[in-house]
Amino acid sequence: MSNVKKHLLEAATRLFSKHGYANTSVQQICIEAGVSKGALYHHYKSKDAILYGIYQPLLEMQIDSLQEIIKQPSLLADRLFLAAEDVGRTCLERIDELTVFIQSMHLLEPETKSLVSRQRRHYHQIFSDLIQEAQRHQVIRSDVHPDLLINQLFGPVHYSTTWYSKGGKSTPDELARQIASMWLDGIKPSTEPLEASNQT
């Protein structure tokens, strides 16, 4: 990535975070980044493209990481832990970008929103395949739909945009390990039938 593109994304992230996507103009981004409008439009055709450019590297990195984790010859439980840990760590390390996107993704142009949805579904399917494999081998509980198990992980991670603060006592690595551990502990196979556990 060129320095100009990097400065533009950093500037846009700061402004979107402070003022909101809808209240930030292209001119403000140019001033914050110290570049001309011509330079901005050379790299991004619109403000919508900048918002996508803030989130896309995070999503691409997570897809690449997950694919590499799945290829590892380690135990299924270890791969699940690494996958969950990667989700937590990458999101916390890029908390500003994640926060901006979660707050503004509904404002994307329809074509861009559709592109993001396809990419997210691709990532979701890779994760779901890993979970289903773990369910078949009874590594995790199989009485819950894979989508719900995935949401049980991503929900708290995305909620971190409301409480995580960079420079706090815990590092992204430490928190990611805790998130992964709690998630896996919560989806271990049940020791008794679901019906029996619901009886009073």
C-alpha cells in the first residue's frame, strides 16, 4: 500500500470515528490526510470506496489466516482455538477500523454492501466447515447449529468496540486467548442429554 493510500485510510478512520461517516466530507479527509482531492480520487473513486478500504484489509487478513489455520496438521480442538483466537486478536488490534465499519456498514452503497456480504459469507462458510468437522468428531457439541456457535464467538468480539480501549492493562493477545478459551469451554459436548438437563 502506498503512503498516500495509508494516510488517506488513517485520516478517514480518525474522522469517521470522531464525526461519523455521514458527517465527514471528502474535503475533510483530504485536509486531514494532507493530500489533494485529485490524489484521493486517484486511489479511491468515492467516500464509499474509502469505507470499504478501511474494512477490506481486516476481512482479507482474517480469511487468509483462517485458511492457513485449517491447513495445519494439529488437532481439531487446537485449530478451533487458533481460529477463535485469531478472530479476537485481529479485531482488537484493528479496533478503530472495526468500530468505524460496524457503525457505518449500513451506509455503504448497495453494490459495495453486496460485495462485503459475499466476502463475509465466504469467511463464514470456511469457519462453519471447521465447526461441522469438529461436531462430526464430537470435539464440540453437535446439538447446536454451526451458525449459532459462530455467532456466540463473533457477537462478543464485535461488542468489544464498546468497551475495548487501546493501551489498557490487557493486550489484544491476552484478551484473544481468554475469548477463545471461554468460547471453546462453552461449546464442549454436553455430558448428558439436552432433555434431561432441562428437567427440574
